[in-house]
Amino acid sequence: MRLIEFPKFYSRDFYESSVALMVDRLKKFDSVVAVYQIGSVSVPGISDLDMVVVFEDGKNCNFNPLSVLSESERYLFIHSLFGINKSHFAHLNNYQLQINYNLCYGAAIDWNENRLSEADAELLKTQIALEYLVKNYITSEVQSINKLIKVRSLLLEVNALKYDFQLLNITTHPLLSLVNELIEWRKTWFESNPSKIEIKNWVTNYFAELKDFIIAILNDHSLFNDTHLPIKFSNAIKVHTGNSIKFKFSGLSPFYIPGVNEKLIYKAFQKFNKYEFQIPLQKVERDDIIKSRFQFLRLLQADAARHFPYFQPLTSVMPLY
């Protein structure tokens, strides 16, 4: 197992100035109504920046916000900014939970009144948590096969799992204990981070506990989908449905070439390797909040592709719709 892409420290001031500069770039466009930042910077150097740009309905924006970033800024923005039109943004609270939007520019968009029943809210909580957990399981299997662990990505993704345990109302579990251990590491990473041996041991335990947890949770809860199977996550990853969890790999065996950038090796794995998963999925059969959310996510995806193609739609981490 090789550890790659360790965090690099950047000051909180640099994060704030990068947000301000991005806002200055965006507000030049007439189609931009508002700009939000999701969450906050908890650990500078590990945290990334998530920003949402709200556009006028039906207006186009062909600006690529990542194309103008410096190398240092690109480290903070690990993926494209999110984009959504004003009408859709007003309905987000009907389909997303526990997201903190902080206004950076423009007028705040009024949320439509959330009229979810308690039963619908519980269905949404479970579905959203399972989507993120299963996505993390898939990532863990791929990294385990490749024997390449992206450390900063791990610190970001595992930190977010704490919200999934909250959504599922789980307060004690061996996997949650591992998540909390890593969160404690994050807090002092640039003062006293763990050794590589400690990280590798943690990763081994985490991958095993995560798989066991996914098997158990999918025995108790349904993960719904509303699309044709198999689901294509990427050119390398496909997901089929079945009664149990299975994983099949074909392609290059893990290798290391001294002097060759490990990022290039990782890209070679992504190009030549194939990863196929079998996951228990339940097809949505009735008109309920889950089906309504999938329909809404399809609208977000289509609108972004048509009107602001360089911005990422505010959809799910799993293409189940």
C-alpha cells in the first residue's frame, strides 16, 4: 500500500481570498443571481472549497471557473463549482438535508416551505446516507486493489461520513469509532500527524469495517435506484444489482516504478482497469419522495448541461437516477 497526495498547508486567509476572487470573477456575468459557499473551512490545507452559483432561469453561462485558477487555487477547488437555476434552488430544501449554504454574493434566495412529512424525511435521510456510504465503499475497493491511497481525499471523504451516521441515527459502531479517530487526526494534522504505518493500519481496518457495515446496513435498508442497469460510474466502474455485495476486477496488477509520478500510475489504473460491483438495489416502483427526488435530480442535470456546462449539478454522489 502506497500513500499519495498528502495535504499541503494553506492559510485560512488564502482560502478567504480565493473565495473573494472567485466571487469577483462570477459577478461579472449577468446570468449570475447569487453565489453561496457550502459549509466552512474547518482545517486549512485539508478542507476544500465548495461553492454554488445560482443562475437566472433559462440564462446561459459558458464560463469555466476552473480554467482561470492558479495551481494553488486549484488545490482548494478540487472539483468544479456547482450550478443551479433560481427556481430549482428554491426547491432544494425539499430534497437535500443538513447542508449549510452561506451567501457570498447577491440576494438570498427564498426557500419554498418544506412540507415533508416525518416519514418522507426519514426515507430521504436513509437514501442520502446510503448513497454516500456505498460510494465510499466502491472507492475503498478500487483503492485497495490499486494499493494507492489518496490521503487528502481520504481525510475529506471520511470526515463527511459523520453526517451519514447522524442521518441514520447511529451513535455507536466500530466504523464510527474509526471515523472519529481520523477526525481527531485532522484537527492537528499539520502539527502532529500520524505516521505512515499508523495511517496504513487505520486504512486496512477502515476498509474492512466499511465493507462489513455496508453489507449489514443493506440487509436492513433499501438503496433505491430509478435508472437502467448496469450503472456506469465512470469508464472503469460499473454497478450491477444482486442479492449480495460482490466485486470483480480485471486489468493491471499494482506496480510501482521508481522515479515515475504516482499520479501517472493512478491514471494508468483508471484507464486500463475495470471494476465491476454487485450491490443490492431496489427499483423505485411507486410515486413517493424518493422517485420525486430522482425526477428533480434529472432536471438539475439536464438544466446544467444545457445552460451552464462547466458547472456541476447539485445531484447525488451516485448516478442512481
